[in-house]
Amino acid sequence: MKVRKAVIPAAGLGTRFLPATKAIPKEMLPVVDKPTLQYVVEEAVESGIEDILIILGRHKTSIEDHFDRSVELELELQKKEKEDLLKTVRSISDLANIHTVRQKEPKGLGHAVLKAERFVGDEPFAVLLGDDVVYHEGDPCLKQLIDAYETHDASILGVQTVPREDVVKYGIVDGEQVDERLYTVNGLIEKPGVEEAPSNVAVLGRYVISPDIFPVLKKTPPGKGNEIQITDALLTLSEKRSMYAYDFKGRRYDVGDKQGFLQATVEFALRDPSLKESFKEYLRSLKL
């Protein structure tokens, strides 16, 4: 079955970016001239997704506003004959069919995904974390995972290898490599200690999942942090059905982290033809 729907959990408080995120959702912080969440939505659309559900928390109405029409702004741009900006603004609201639902309590990623059950129905679906922006000149990250799903007819986890000392930050795959980029998933451990980790293959913010995950999530007890962990539910699902991890191509940025956010800002600026040369010259001139 074709993967047509995507879920983007975006209910987190963004405490690592306080005080900036006291009034502005972390997903709306701009990397150059786009909110980080727009990069994620564009990746989904470029991967063939038609309908997107964004899971929101309180005080995140600016996300809904961003993907909605802004008639007043459009009229003002039209009046001032700023046609390029008008086209840009209109294109945002035309990206995809955007739906929203609120996660009323911060009970974890698994709980957030469970809020999408009615939206998803009985179809396979994608999950993209709003904190992860992936750049790739070829097929988008999610498209790579969807292709793998269609080939193997099994849930696919997006992974990359990380330094051994960083395994404590991620869900880690216990599995066997079956080709250059594909692993079986025999087990998953959420944020293991360095000595406990079965590998350094880390799950990094992209999934294509069978709808069979929903009854599993309903029975998954709270885990680390007293939250319902998607990793725990995926582990249970992997014991019942085949599951694979795909080592996707692309430069992944953790924009929920200050260092990752700054790296993304600098590198996307250097990819922008209108900024590249002047910004590169500025960086060369720094004497810090």
C-alpha cells in the first residue's frame, strides 16, 4: 500500500532554547529564512506525502498560522507589487493538506504518535521528528525510507551510525546488516549506556510504520522518563513482524540542540546562492 500520510510530533516545550522559546515554538525558529518545521514538511511533500498531521502542544498556534493562508499579508504584498514574495507566501499554504491535533499532556513520543490513529486509519504512515532536518541533494531522506518500505513490505526505521560515546542519546538497533544500507531489527534499546549498546546504529527521527503499531502503543507502559516510548512499542512490534533499519543518505542536523541548530544555519546559508559568497567572505574575515 502506498505511503500517503505523515505525522510530525511538534508538542515539545523546547526548553533547550529558552528564553527564545518562551513565546515562540522551537519548530518556528528559522534556519536562514525558513522555520525548521517547514524544511521537514517540504521533505515529506517531496517524498510523495499528500496529508500531514502535526501534533501540537499548547501555545503553538503560530505553527497553524504559518501553514494557513494570510490574506492580509498577501494583499499587502500584491499592493506593493512584490510578486516573488507573494508567490513564496502562497506556496507555503499550498504545500500539502495540513491537519493538526493537540497532545494535551507531555507523555512522550509514543503517546504523540497514538494521537494520530484516527488520521492514519489502516494505512502505513511516516513519522518525521520536527527536531531533525536532513539535507540531501538526491532523494529526500523520507523517500529513501518509503522506497525501502515498498521493497520489503515492513516497517522501516531511519538510522545512521553515530560515535560510540553518543549512543546514550538515541534508540539503538540490535540487528544484522543484510546489505550496504539495510539492517534487520532484532532488538531496540532506548538510550543505553555505552557498555550496554549492541551497536552504534542509531534511530534518527524518521520512520515508516505499519498501522499495527497502534494497538501495541495502547498496551505500552511508560518507560524512561515516565513517558510512552515509541522505541518500546517498535521493539514489541518487531517481535511479531519483520522490521528493518535503513541507513539513509544525507546530512542530518539536530536542530533541537544549539550546536546542531547553528551548524544547520551556517551550512544552509552557504548553500544559498544569494548568500554563499558574501557569507563565506564574512566567515573568512572572523578573527575570534
